[in-house]
Amino acid sequence: MAKIISGKELSAKLKADMAAQVAEFPEKYGRVPHLVVILVGDNPASVSYVTGKAKASETVGIKNTTIRKPETISEEELLSLIRELNEDDSVDGILVQLPLPKHISESKVIETISKAKDVDGFHPLNVAALWQKEDCVLPCTPKGIIKMLKAAGVGIKGKRAVVIGRSNIVGLPVAKLLLDENATVTIAHSRTENLAELTRQAEILVVAIGRPKFVTADMVSEGTVVIDVGVNRDAETGKLCGDVDYAEVEPKASVITPVPGGVGPMTICCLMENTIECFLAKH
């Protein structure tokens, strides 16, 4: 029977700690941290994520401003808004909810956000700092994964870790953070040959490939630590599911994260922590 890491429970505990910390800020610094979230269009998933971020901000005591813009906003108008927020001293963190409409360049948007206010950790200078072992804002999901492993008492040092997925948002940065914790890391992806052979060697398996129930029991060895980053809709049941076939894999794993209630809540929790860190860096 696997130990289940509840991101919901861990994030609630961490947010309570942050709330106690933020409660002292008005006296110490004259105000609380301020996060601005820009939502373009009305994609239901994006609206749901932005609502979750506003709720978490309220729990932690951070000021949250959501700026909603129509899908028809021009790229230049959006970039101009970001530049204004960069100059605004009362704003500590800026997040533009992705994905964006096709006529807007995501990379231009990410590059325009000030590195010091980039709470997502996506700015090229933050990415470069991560790979050069310099201080930077860490991307929220990878940061949350490391926190979950440590909270579950998983020793990372010296372990064989396999990451399935090579996105800039999860796969690559989580591989780097695992390396920094002295794991031996292999990055695999949808075109990796003999993938199951590779994943069976993993002591820690992080799955971020974006395919429902992609990892099955035959791909996992007994006692593996399984972190499922995927959020998909099961075609048969219509329910949320991960990239791991939970029912199949859970009996073989030593530690596993559920979907929902696993990595997702930790991502928002680490966004709150990043906003606080950006605020403190200014003060």
C-alpha cells in the first residue's frame, strides 16, 4: 500500500505558516505583498486557475488583483500593461495566465515581465540563473514537487530519478532541481525508445507528459516513488485523472501523488511563496 502525498494537506499547512509570516508585514514593512494576475479571454480552465490563485492569496493574506482582458487585446496593449506594472512599486509579483490567444507571443510576454516580479520563474534570466546555480525565482510546480518529496521523507540524494516530459515549465526545471538534490537524473519523453525499460529503473519517477493514464503498472518497479503532474480528463468517465494510471500503479508504488489533490495545490502554494520572496527581496 503506497503512502499517498496529499498536496492539499501539505499546502494547507504551508499556507497557514505563510499567513502567520505575512500578518507581521504591515508592522515591519508598511504593507503586505501584492500579486497581479492578468487573465486574457475566458478559457474555463484558466478562469478556474485564476480563481484558485485569488482564494490562496486571501488565505495567506496577500493582496491579489486580477486584471481581465478580452481575447481580442493586441499584443502591444498587453505588453504595455505589463511594462506599467513593472514600474509600479506597489506590485511585487506579476503573472500572466497561460495559454494566450494565438496572435500573442507567449515568449515576448514572459520576457517583458520584470525578472524581479516574475513569480512563475519563467523569465529567461531566472531560467539561466536556475541552471547556473544562482539565486532565482523557482518555477512553482517543480518547487512544489521537491517540497512534497521532502515532506514525505523521501531521500533524493543518490537516487535514480526519471522525468518523463521535457517542457520548460515542469520537465526540464524539475530535472535540474532533482540534480541539485544530488539525484542521478534521466530525462525521457514521448519519443524515448524502450521507455518502460527506462522507467522500471527509476527509484523516483516524475511524470509530466500530458497523456491520460500513460504510465501503467508494467512501467513501474515495486517501491518506486511516483509523482504525477498530469491533469487530464478521462475519456470514459469524464473525471479528472493524471498521466499515471493510479489504480494500476498505486499498489506497486511506495509513495504516490493523487490527481486531483496532489501536485496542483502545491503549485499554487509555491506561487504564494514566490510572491512573498519577491516582496522580501525588495525590502
